[in-house]
Amino acid sequence: MSTKRKIALVGIYLSVFTNSLMFTVVFPIASKMIMFFGLVDNRTETGYWVGFLGGSIMLGRFISSYFWGILCDKYGTKRIMFLGIITTSLFAVLFGMATNFYLALLFRFLQGLLSPITITTRTLIGELYPGKEQASAMSCFIIVGSFGNISGNIMGGFFEDPKTSSIELFNKFPFLLPNLMIAVSGIISLVICVFSLDEVHKKENLIELDEPRNLFGIIRDPLVKQVLIMYSLCSCNGTAFGELVILWVWAKKENGGFEFTPHEIGIMSALTSVLYVFYIRSLYKVFVDRYGLIKCIIYSLKLNIPVLLLFPLISLARYENILKWVYLIVGTLVYYTIDFMSITSSLIIINNSVNSNERGKLNGISLAFGNLARSISPPVYGTTFAATAKGGYPYPFNFAFSFILLSFFVWIASFYASRLSLSLGNPKEAKINEEKKKQEESEMISLAVVEETELE
């Protein structure tokens, strides 16, 4: 790979990082924002409103994802990516300056509606790394995204309400600083990509492929149906877990929570991320090489079921100063490690299910489905958690009920994963080339037989 392309890849991954920051920066501060805006006074009840902040961005992405995919295929992924970085940076700042809940909700929705970074970067990686290299590249994509997700929690927790009297702007807008940092990250990634990224999706590379299908033609494909359902289930479950953990550690101790501050939530996320990035890529490579993509999805989902069922037991240590930190970090680390296996493999089989000239559209479609699932899970699980945690119900209908409910949907995902086609383990072009090679060999054998017959 040339030096220029390596630099471009840094820009791509930085844009992924920025996009992930934007998504999760709200998690550690959302509950405090709800109370700051005067909607509730009880910490445990913030879940009723927090879910809407988390889900609004995904609703926006759901509405626009397919159309961004079409624009990528029509005008080029690079141009759409540049636009996405600009809108992401702009609305991050506007969200940080929101003065009431409804403005914050609007800006979060627009962040999702007008930010195609996920589609463009996934499409670019699929084109830059065809074949076997894609698993490694996509794992990097997920690692960067996961690190961004965790870093968003850190930034939100550490830099909200900086109480800097010398800077009046931050006193007036206490949630602006972490969002301003996101905008800076976006601008840096934009500069890198503008000067180093070339358009990868070339028409001459598509000569031997069929004409790209429309929306309904792609969705009717049996393989596409499978990957869309699989990705949606994984997206829904992963988002729900992140939402639940933040609400849980924020909730009152009398309701089974830990009464963490945004700063403590940031510390927990920071410690998790430091440990997470050291081993996850190597571990994923070992699993994929040994079991393949499909089995990797199945096994990882099954492993996370007992993890979720045992997770609420950490609450027993909520009055212990050190043990609660150890259990929370280890528990979240185990879940995210296993979840990484399923979500990364799901992303790869999405690209494997169609030809390269349809990846832009399919990534748009898959993101729409995934975002629909992600837009539903925060309000559903947030409301469920708030209702059960404050109700004073006995186990399993107390705060633990949300985790038990999530484990049930993870089981559904694992059940469905066991029915995925094994052909999704390889890119479609590889299968086409293999079939052509077999056909050519068959024709050569037939020709040889004919020539031999004529000689006789």
C-alpha cells in the first residue's frame, strides 16, 4: 500500500472515530442534561427521557441512510464523506449549545439525518480491502469505532461543565466543550482526507459485474435479507447494553444503581477502553481464522447470554469502593469483547452478500435497518429500566429485568445466526470468479474430449 493511501486510511479511521464520539458523548451527560433542563428531579427517572436523546440520532440515520448510499454510488464515496464530516462537526457544536431538551433533541436528530460517515467509510474499506484482507481492515474499523464510542463517554464525563470562569462561553453552555472537541477532530480528519484520499470506486472495475439493482431488487436477495436481519439484531442489542449500563450506574443505590457522576462514568469507560484496545484485534483474528465468520457470530452471541444474566449481580458490590469498579470494568469488558466478534463479522458479511457496485446502496440499506433498531432500543430499554428500577419490585422484576430482557433478544439473534448461509463467509466476487474458473475448466475439458474424438 502506498504512503498516500496509508495517510488516507488514517483520515478515514479518524472520521470513524469522530462519528463514534458524536454518538456516545451524550451518554454520560444525558441524565444530567435532563435534570439541567428541569424535566425530572429524580436520578432514576431520567431514563424516561434519555432514551429519546439516544434514539433520535438513529431515527435520523434510518431515514437518510439509503439515500446516502445511492448518492455514494452516483457521485462517489469521497465527496459524500467530506460532506458528512462537515455536517457532523457543525451539529456537534450546535448540540453542545442547546438551551432546552427539544433543541437538543432536534440537533441530535439532524446529526443522524445529515451524517453519512458510517456508510462512506464502510464502503471505502470494502473497496480498499477486497478479499481476505477485509476482515483485518473491518476489525480495525470496529476497533476505532469502539474506541471512539468509549472515548465519547470519557469526553462527555470529563469535560462537561468545566466550570471555567475565565471562559464565559463554557459557563453559559456547560455541555459545549466535549462537543467542540468532536468538531476539532472532524476538521482534522477532513483536512487529511481532502489531501490524500482518491476516489476508489471506478467504473472500469465494474465491467464484468451485473448492472446494480434497485432498492427492492437488493432487499429481495435471500442473502441480503439474512445479513440485514442479523445486523439489525446485533445493532439493537449492542446499543441497548450501552444505554443500560450508563442508566444503571447513574441510578440511585437504593434502586440497585451506583450513583456515579458523569466524571466517574468517564473513568469507568476510560479504564475499559485502555484494556480493550490492547488485545481485541488479535483475538478477533484468531477466532475468525479458526471458526470463520458465521460460527464466530453464533458462538459470540451464545456466550453473551450468560454474561447478561450474571451482570446485574454486580449490584451486590455497589457499596464496596474498590470491588464495584473491578466488577463493572471486567463485566463490561467481557461483554464488549464478545459483542465485537458478532458485530464485526456482521459488517463483513454485509459486504460479502453483494457485488462491489452495490455495496454503497447495501451499506445505506443496512445502516437504515441498523439505525431503526438502534433508534428503538434506547427509549424502550430506558423506559423499561426507569419503570422497573424505581418500582421497588423483587428480582427479577427490578432493575435486573432490563438485562434479562436483553439476554432474551441476544438468544433470538443467536438462534437466527445459526441459520445464516455459509456462503456469506466469502466475498461474492470470489464466488463468481470461482464459478467462472470452474466453467472455463469444464469447457477446456469438453474441448479436449471433442478434439480427441475427432482425432480418433
